Amino acid sequence: MLGHLCLNRQAEGRVLVSLRPEQLVMESPCADGPAGEIMAREFKGHDQTYRVHVDGSEVIIQTHGSCPWRVGDRVALKPLEPAVIVEHPHDGGHAN
């Protein structure tokens, strides 16, 4: 859904990862990269919560209050930090 991600530790095969809403930023989509559509925006004064539909899933992003994106915009999502592995088949299915 978000393309290749940096991970907090080494892994092989499929893994379940977690990214916090404030660890994601929105940017203009590339022609060949994954993109989603902003479905909702909740302004909270000092920050905003966005709900972005990407490949059949909803991703929540929390950003500063002056973020310019609007409902209906197409955006690419970029993680600011490595994703945390939550489940990995080689360690019994649980994160260490």
C-alpha cells in the first residue's frame, strides 16, 4: 500500500508493521508510485487529522494545522521514521 518501507529491524518475507499517524506526511504523488485520496479532514486548531483511502484501506495521518491538502486531493504518503515490526513469522509471530 505504501511501497517499500524502512523497518526498525531486519526481516525477511511478509511482516505486519505499524506507523504512528504523526510519522506520515503527505506529498504530491509520483506518476509511478502509490497514491491515495483524502476522504476526510478534521481541523483541531494546532493540528489536523486526515483520513486517506489507499488501495482499499484507510490510513490516518496527523499533521500541523496549516497543512494545505483538502478532501478529494490525491497524495502520496511518506513515512518520516522506520516502520515498527509488530508481527514476524520468524519470531513466533510477535515483535521482540
